[in-house]
Amino acid sequence: MRPYRADTITQRHVAHRHEVLDVLTDHPPALLTIPRQTERLGFRLHVEGVGPSEWVLTIWK
């Protein structure tokens, strides 16, 4: 994943109530910044480890 700002990702890809965005990352700081921003913007979030240093962050409204 390219290090885009979380607010850019959520505004661009999760615009409608029933859409879900899955973000695959291997960048540990994203586990702090993306959840903070998504929650601040009113989105829900689930984080799941999928490998030794990979995570899927699922974002929805």
C-alpha cells in the first residue's frame, strides 16, 4: 500500500453507506494513523493480521 493519508482514502473510497474498503498494509505506523483518522471521521474499523507483518484494515460507515 502506498502511504496515503487516511482521510483521503476514506473520502475517496467509502463514500456510500454500504461500501467497504479493505486496506492491505505492511507498514506498522498505518496501524496507528488509519484507525485514528477513520474513527475521527465517523467510520468503523476492523484490523486483522494476515501474515507475520501484514494487516488488513476493513473500513466502513
